[in-house]
Amino acid sequence: PTQGVVKDRRWFFRKQKCFRADEALQWLVKEFNVDEEKAKFIGNMLSSHQLIYHIIDRDKKFGDALDPPELFKFQCDEGGALNKKIIWTKEIAEHPCVVSQRLLREGLSILKDCYDPSDLNLISLSSSSRFRQFEYNVCELQSVDLDLQQDEKIAFWVNVYNTLAIQAYVYSVSQGIRPFASYFSRSSFFKKNKYIVSDCLFSLDDIEHGVLRVRENYFKDTDTRGLYKINKLDGRVHFVLNSLNMSSPKPLIIYHGTAEYYLDYATKKYCQQNTKIVLEEKTVYLPKFFSWYKCSFADRGGAIGWVKPFLNQEQRETLDELSSLSGHMKFHPYDWKPRLEITEAFDIKHEK
């Protein structure tokens, strides 16, 4: 609706998507059928809540930039984070983990109810009123308090990762991007899509490798994000991170206080479904994670020793038989084909 007012304008050495205050004032007068004073009041309210902001001075009000006319931007047009539609100023009464559970449930419910496989560009989903509201709701993460215990950290960050993955994928595809089409597009997807969480910027890579996998030296000593990583590496986190492709684990909401249960549940389910033992070939086929992240599974003597407790009885007995035959290990290829259909319960605490 603001077409012609908001456009790319050169500002020093680069173009920015912005608008002139005087042109915006006349647009408000025309669109809302109000006089200039009322239009100025609307503009001041928008700038007070930082839904729009001055291109140089964020504290400058709309009404103070009309003569001479100065440039403003919409908050939602600023890149860097997907949860910047608004600046979150409301008080957050809920526990951070409850916030993360609610947001992930909302995102998954939208996929379950609104995803249309024939809509290849996800236009109907990304433009739906539910998804637009979801884009505003995730802004709440900007102001959560991250003073969390280990169990709470795992639950919170897994839920946030899976929520960000949903929004990032829908946004990317609606912009004509195919996130999993190549190595480079996948790398960009996990590095560039970010959320502001407690005033810090976290990408999917930051959450997975810096916070949950606690990879050594991922965060520098001076990086405050390092304060939020979990205390100890736990290989089970790989089986609760969903990135919307065929080989990633199915989505699951994690509840704090019982994160151990959910980690065990998801790990058993994924490993049992994706471990294949072929005695005729003297080979056990494991999920690709065991090849990619060897250090995550080193605490039980390697991949086979690590996965064995999570297999069913028949698989464990067959694995023992394979060991007596001096069998060897191979890994399933990873399937990056997108998977957005929600076919299983994702909230096992409340769903049957």
C-alpha cells in the first residue's frame, strides 16, 4: 500500500529502502482521510514505537523531520534478523521456555494447517494472516531473560532453533530462494538467518554449533553469546533439531524440567528408524550425523557404542552378532529434499 513512497534511495554510497517524511505525511493524509496534524500524530506514534525510524538518528520523531524533509525506514525492512518486525517493549511474564514452546507450537500449527504442496513458492502460506501474526509474535524473543539452568537451556534453544528454521525456510522460499539446492545455499541458510534473542543476534549455526554443540572457540572470550551455551556437549541434541528436510529429525516441542525425557525419546525414535544392520554385507548403516559430528559421539567408544543403547532389542542383538563377524560401518546419504508436511504429533505432552 505504500508503493511509490517507500523505495530504494541512494544514501551516501549505497541504496536503502526508505521514504521521505513529507511524502509519507501526504500519504497518511490521503489514505486515512485525516488532516496534517492527525497524520503527524500517527507518524510520531510509529516512530515512538520504532516501527519506523530516522535513517541516522533513531531517537528523532517523525514530526521533527518534515522541514526540511528527512529519510525514514520501516523497522521490518531492516535486514539482519527475522524477528524485527517490531521492537518488543511489553513485559514478559512467562518463563522463557514457555515462550519458546508457545512460539514453536504456533509455527508448527501453521505448517500443519496451511501448507499446500502445490504452492511451490509458499506465497499463500507466507502471506496468510496467521503467518504474519507469527512474524510479530517471535519478536518477543528479543527481550527474554536467559538466566537458565542446563535443562532449561536445552529446551529453550532447541525450540528457538526449530522456530527460526520454520520462519527462515518459509521466508527464503517466498523470496524465490531454494535453501537446500546446493552446498552454498545451505551454508547461507544456516549462517544468515538469525533471531535477536535477549538483545544478541543468533543464527541457526550459532545456536547449533556455538550454544548446543559447545564447539570449542566458536564464540570468542569477549562474545557475550558464549554465556548462554549449555554446560556440556550432549550428542542427543542432534536428534531434536529440525531443519525441514527429509533426513532431519521430526519436529518436537521440548519442555523444560523434563528435557532428558524428550532427548531420549527423539534419539531412540530417530536412531531406530535410521539404523540398518545387514549381516550379509557385514555392515551397519548409521545416520549421517555420526559421520559429520564424530566428537559428539566419542564418549561411548565411537558411533556404534554410542547408538547401541538407543536401538530396540532386536537391533541390539543383531548388532552384537555383527560385531562377532568383524563387521564395518557405513552411513546413509543425507537427503536435503524439503519436508514441510507435519504428519506426526509434535507436542507429545498434549497430543495422543
